[in-house]
Amino acid sequence: MATKTLPRQRKKLRVAIYLRVSTSKQLDGYGLDVQDERCRAWVDYQLKGTPHTIVDVYTDGGVSGKLAHREELDRLTADIEASLIDVVVFAKLDRIGRTMKNIHRWVYDVTDNGVRVATADGRIDSNDDMFGIQLSLLAYMAEVEHALILERTMGGRIQKIAGGGWASGAPPYGYMLDDDGEVVINPEEQKVVIKAAELLVDKRMGRGGTAKELNELKYRTRTGKLWEGNNLVLRLRLAVRGYVDFTFSGMNEDGEEISTSYRVDLPQLMPEDRRKALEAALDSLKGAPRTSYSNHLLSGHLVSICGHSRYGVSRTTQDDFVYRCSNLATAAEGHTCKQIDGAETEAIVWGQVEELLTDPDKIKGLVDEWLGSVPDRAASYRARLKEIDDRLNRLRVSRRKKIAMLVATLDDDDEEDQKLIDELKEEIAGKERELREEQERITEWLEDVEHKEERADGMREMIDRVGANVQGLSKADKKGVLELLRIRVDIVGDSVSGQKGGTKDPMLEWHRESKILIPAGVSDEQWGRVESILAGGRKPKMEDRGCFEMLLEKLREKRGWHDYDRDERMGGKGWGFFYRLGRRWFMDGMYAAALEALGPYEGVPAPDGYTLPPMKIYGVIDDSVEDDVKTEAGERITSTRGITSDSAERIAA
């Protein structure tokens, strides 16, 4: 029979103590000192009469118990594997770890090395015959305890919602809370949702038109405000979703945030097929272009000096496109909003946006600046909503108790007593109404700032997605960027000439192609040579010379026909007279013949390029100062890339 070899008995047992606290806040209180005291008390009592010595105290301060590897625990494990330890003492089992897996693995590995493992609370000792069962049970309990911390920190909210109740905050539009705090359909708001579905689904109206129609029907938001497109869509999406998700967060003793979620189903506001149709209509509104002019990059983003938006128009005969003012009444109102060249305008605007996108850190910094105090405001709104929830819960509880106590002391048949009960009910109901109204206001504020946070997140995601591919974006992607950044371009002045954006001036093109100089002026002698040519077989008129000199000036300075309206040099006639006369001279060859007859003259070459009107380029996250930007032709236009916060709100609205 084999002989069992007994372990060599040592003179003294070598004892190690392990201490751990989760956060710096636990370094005092039930922290290292308390654990150390309890572990030493266990050693003194359990090893009394047995030679022993505490060889080391291993301390992980401010370290999470969920970590399988910790500096001091790893050092303790290494010393055990090196046969330097005989006994290890912990204050509690959860000092080893938070999960059953980690606790079991460490304890069994250590005991396999012949080391005794014990806890100062007396629950675990590897020398005990029931050690295996106790370890499994207590490890399981430690893990469950960790998960229950959240429920303890959140009080009765989780228990309440788990039972089908409403946890906190105001319910979505279309719903309200009854006297018992349970969510039910709000009949008046349900009418608004159903009417909105009719407009969006059946009549295929947009968000703005739907909001306008609801306002005309005297429907208002929960706080009594007029509807506007974005506000309406946000509330309808929450109303038709059919449920609300609640997420509860708390801190465990490791200083870490833990959370759990519950879903509460809501009563249906409309039949399921109708609900799905409205949901689909709302989804179709996501990312919809600001205007219907979607073929050109800046349509809807470009605004004339008269305040009306511009849209792109392709000119197939001239193989280009221009941006025209949408205000058809500009002429009647005295405006002269000239159409401007599309390619150069888009190149300048997108060039500035592209420059910003190529510096991700800069634009993200601008996003943060734009967001400002929104996260702090959101946190304060949530905290206030929690306070209101608590007060409402206390009111509901006190209402039942007060009424029950009052009823118990009064006579049911006494009218005065019944009046007292009614007054008490009305007093408490009034306080609840005030809190509900405040709750609704704050909920609306919170939704607004959360919407702004979502936009900021969307901008950051867009920046990361675009990355280095900014120059390879399609027109559709570019339009998406302009929408996301809320780019707006205001024309704040007029172009120098207006020729390139309007009908191309064939006279300037003729000068450029022929290299013929434009006369700097006309002397009396030279006019005598050309007067009959320009008369074209009719009797010369007094305004002919003035119009000829005006025409040469217009070409030299790249001015428009409108610039000569009511000019005294042609007797105060309208610009149309000047335009028709100049065009006839050119088309009939009289202009070219007149220049040839002038003989040698001083002149200037036809001006090149085109100067766009001064513009200000706004974006909700760009606070740069005004600067100058070169056009492709080398001319300069004034451009402001920045936008102040109040302007940002105006444009975003």
C-alpha cells in the first residue's frame, strides 16, 4: 500500500492579509483600517496557540473589484505560487472579486497550492468541511448583491415600473397621468395626433404645412404655444411609438455607474395600420431638403438682399447655371436682384466648408462651443424633473392619508363636512396641477436641449465619416453636410457687373476674342467720324453720343444695363432704351464699324472674369471673423464665415 507523504511542518505559519477598497472615498471609514483590524482579530483568535507571523499586508486602494488582475492581488498570487504564504485572510469574500467566475478561479487555484483561505467575517474557511458549498453560495450572493445596489439606490422607482406603473417625468404627447399616477390617453391631445396623421398621411403635407394647419385650427402644444414643424415631428414620433424606455442609473461601491432599463407599453392612440402609416410618413421627413429645388447645391441656402431665398436654374443654351431670386415681385417692389453665376458661388461656399471639414479637431471644438452649456442645462432639467416626481409621489400618498383621516372623523351625511373633504381634494389637486404644469414646461425644455445634443452628435459623426474624403463627396453628400451645418449664405450687396450671372454680354465676349481695345473716350473729331454710322441711315439724335459714351464706359467697368437707368446723358430715359439701342448697334455691325472709323485711339482690353456680390456665409458652429475670399478669376469678395449665437438660433429656428 502506498504511503502518504505528510507536508513538512514549519515552525511558524506565514500569514498574509489582503485589503481592498473600491474608491478613494472608501480609504477612510469602512476602508483599509477597519478591514485590517478585523483581519488581525481573526488571526489572533483562529490561530491562537499556533505559531504564526503576519509576513505582509497586500493593499489595493481605490481599485474596482470587477478587475480580475490588480497590482497587489497579483503580487500576493505570485508569492503564494512561490510558496512564501501559508494562510490568506480577507475581510469579506467580495474583496476577492465581484463575479462568481473570478472568485472561484482565484480561491481554488490558491487552495490547490496548499494555502488556507479565510474571511474575517467567519463565512469562509478552506479548512471547513463545508467549504466548497459555502464558497459557491456566498460567491453567488456577492454577485447578486452587486446587481441589487442599483435597486437600492433608486428607491421604489424600479419596483413601481416593474409593476406596470409610470416611473418618472411627463408622458409623451397624447397621454397623461390619472389621479393614481397611471398613464392614460389624453383625449384632447389624441385629437391633435389624429388630425396630424390626416394631414401628413392622407394629404401628404410637409411638417411646416401641417404645423400651420394645426395652428389655424386653434390646436396648441401642451404648454399653449404655436406648433412649428420640428417640434411637431418630435412629439408625434414619441406619441406613435407605442412605448417608453426608462433607464435607471446608480453608482456601485466601486464608484462605477451601473444601469438597467425597463420598457412601458402605452395604450394605442389609433389603429395599428394607421399608426404604422403615420410612423412611415414621419420617417420620410428625416433629412428632407429645405426646399424643393434639390438639383443645385445652394438652393434654399442662398438668400437675396431682399430676404427671399434663391434657387438654381440650368441654362442649356449657355451650358451653365445661375441662382435666381424666388421673389417674383422684386421688380414691382423696386428691387433689382440680379441672378448670379452658380459655379463660382458654389465653389466659394463649398471651399470654405471644405476647409473647415479638413480640420476635424477645429470643427469639433466649434461644435463644443456651439453646444455650450447645453449638457449642464440638460442635467439640471433632469434633476428638477426627478424632484417634481418625488413631490408628486408624496402628494399622492399624503392625499390618500389626509382624506382617509378626514373622512374617519367627519359625518358623511353632513354637507359642511363633505365641503371640507372637497376643499381638501381641490387644494391637493391644485398643487398637483402646478407641479404638472412645471413638469411639462421643463420636459419641453429638456426635449429642445436633447435635440441640440443629438444635432451635435450628428455633426461629430459626420466629421468622422467624412474624414479625408471631403474632396470626393457627391453632390448629395455635400447637400447633406450643408443641411447638417445649417449653412446659409446671405447676399449683402450687388455684383459689380451682373453680366456673368445674367445673359452673357456678347460685346465683352467679342472684345475678348478679337483683342480689340475698348476706347477710353471719344473726342469731338472722332465723334464726327462715327455719328452717321451709328445713326444707321436715320437722322442723328441728341442722345446718340451720350449713349455711345455710356456704352464704352459700361464695357470698360463691367457695369450692368440697369446702372444707367434714367441717366441724364440720354435725356433721363429708362435703361431699356439704352439696352435696345446698344444691342442694335452691336447686332447690326454698326459698333464694330464705328470703332474702325475712330482710327487710332487709346483704349483698354476687355476686363476678365466676374466679381460676385458680397456675401456672408453663416454656419451654426462657425464663429470666425469677417475676411476676404478670392474668386476663381482672382477678384475678391467679402465673406463672413462666422455666425453669432443669437443669429445661430434665428437661423436654426
